[in-house]
Amino acid sequence: MILHVDMDAFYASVEERERPELKDRPVIVGGSPQGRGVVCAANYIARTFGVHSAQPAARAVRLCPQAVFLKPRFDLYSSVSRQIREIFHRYTPLVEPLSLDEAFLDVTGSERLFGDGETIGRAIQKAIRDELSLPCSVGVAPTKFVAKIASDLRKPRGFVVVRTDEVVSFLDPLPVTKIWGVGATAERHLAALGITKIGDLRIRSAESLVAAFGKHGRKLWNLANGIDHRAVVPDHAAKQISHETTFGQDITDLETLRAWVSELAANVGRRLRRHHRTAQAVVLKLRYDDFTTITRSHSLPDATDATSTIFRAADELLRTRLPRRRLSVRLIGVGVTGLSSVGGQKLLFPIQEEETRPAIDAVADAIAQKFGRDALRSGLSFGLERPERLSPPKT
């Protein structure tokens, strides 16, 4: 079985634990009472007023003027995240972290030792509560897709188990927006076909969905039927590494997309270096508002783990290899393939940037490890507002 463990309002919950006087008050992490910046997290009391992550602080202040605004403490959140992962690894080595506050776990091989997936999930939820005084929600299911949906259904402190013979009945009544990649634009396109629930999608033929939405139609049909063959893959076993993000509103500006490419390339570079891997090719992925999805790749002359090299290759793909069509992007991703644990061949006469790049990346990685990945950002990506939820990184 697969578990999806998702910490509930993670940053805000950590702050409430550290400051008990905040209990029963609306808490917003990030932004300021003066309306500057962006909300990083909001506790569930603040959410009842309509406050959510990635929201401009100015709007959060209007919605909930009595909220307590706190400056993020990314070093603390990173430290707590490591403690959470230590609990995960007590039960299985197959842990695929998605961010500081969520992960997939494959506990199939651990069931003879610790009990079935439900038993393990409850033990993990209890350990996080008892040892770290933090709430989390857990989904238990045969696939990653269903486990992720299950963990989201009854937050906070939710616990939902979906057994193999229950997958279809579990998915059918849910709105199609529960499917990864189905946002407002996709929802409208599906509604025009009379599809508003996952069950409506499931009973359509795969061929009709492919005719309407291209290759993405097949993926929609598979997910609606609970079909998801992706394995839980720890970083060290990955054959490729990528990060992608789905936007709440379609992006039509090239410079904004370039900023996101910079942000995603930095995430990919950090994961490569953390696991002592290098990559031989860079891949750019875009999904347009009509479900059309394209990928473009570029082979590198030398294997690399350098953020700057990954960004330059992905940025060139973005600027020069897009089809001639209206720019309206729903999703963008940056990835690398051709992974190896052996460092790439060094240049005989390295240019100055290649000489200094490892030191720069090492400092950037240390800052990200201690203070969180948002503590240091490129000038190009500075000021980006994050979507409410990034799509899971692909491995």
C-alpha cells in the first residue's frame, strides 16, 4: 500500500506549537500587516476567513484584519521536516519527499513487520502527534494518485483508507478538479462536455477523451479509473529528476515563465547535488490551457549538476523552441535525465564561471538547507507568487 502523509498547515502549526498563546487565533506566516508580501501559510482559523497560501498579504489583511502575522522561520521548519522524515524511515526506506511538509511512502514491504498500511499510517500519525506535537493527515491507498486525494479529504488530522476494491466508488462522486492538472480552464472545457465529477469522466471512452484533449485525455481517463502505475521512488534511485508547477491562472507573459524556469532549475540542481548525481540532458515541459502538452530537451556537452547550466539550457528551450501559438501556459516543468553518480568530464581550460560555480552552488545549498529554499532566490525569480500547491516533483 501507498501512504501520502501531509502536514496540516505546516508552518503555522509549528509556530503555534512554539507559541501556545497563538492557539485559537488566526495565524498567517509570511506577508505583513501592512499588506506587503505573500502569505506562505495560514492556520485553519485564518482559512475560515478566506485566507490561503500564495495569496497577496494585502488581500489577507482585508479578509482577516485581526490575524497574527509572523515572519517565516525556515531554519526551524527544515529542522522539523528532518525529524518527520526520520519517523517515516522507521517504517520503510521507500520515502519520496515532495516538499518540507509532505511525502509518499511505499509500505508494502514493511507490512509483515509492522502490520497493514492502515496500521502503519496510524502509527506514523500518532508518532508525529506524540513526539513532535504536530497534526498531519494521512491517505492510504493502492496508488499514489488515490492516496494523495485521500489525505486531502478530511483535513486537518484526517485519516482515510481506500482499499483496492473501493477505488472506483471512492473517486466517482469527487469533482474533476481533484485530478492533478485540472484547473479552472480545464474544468470549463470538461464541463462543456457534461463532465463535472470523476465518475462522469470514468464512463467516457478513452478514445473520446483523446480526441478531445490529445494525449492528456488518456491520462485523465486512467486517473479517473484509479490507474496510476508510478512507483514511490526515493531521490537516490531516480532515473530522472524534475520539478513542475501548475498555475492557478494561466500565464501569458514570457518573462514570468522565465522566472519560474529559474526557480525550478534551482530546485533540480539542489536535488542533484544532494545525491551526488550529474545529468546529461535538460528537459522543459509546458502544458497549455487547452491541455496540449509539449516537451523539449537539450543534450549537454558535459554532465553537470550546476544550477546555472540547467537554467541556461531550459531558458533557451523556452525562448527558442516553443511552437508558434498563443502563449497561455497552465503548467511548466524543468527536469534532467541521463543521471549518473560519476561527475562529468571537466574542461581542460575552464572558464571563470565554471571555476567558481561549485562554490556558489555549495553556499546556495547550505542557505537553502538551513533557512528553506525561499531564503535565497535568483534576481529573475525574486518576487514570484507561489501557487497554492506545487505539483509533486517527478522522479
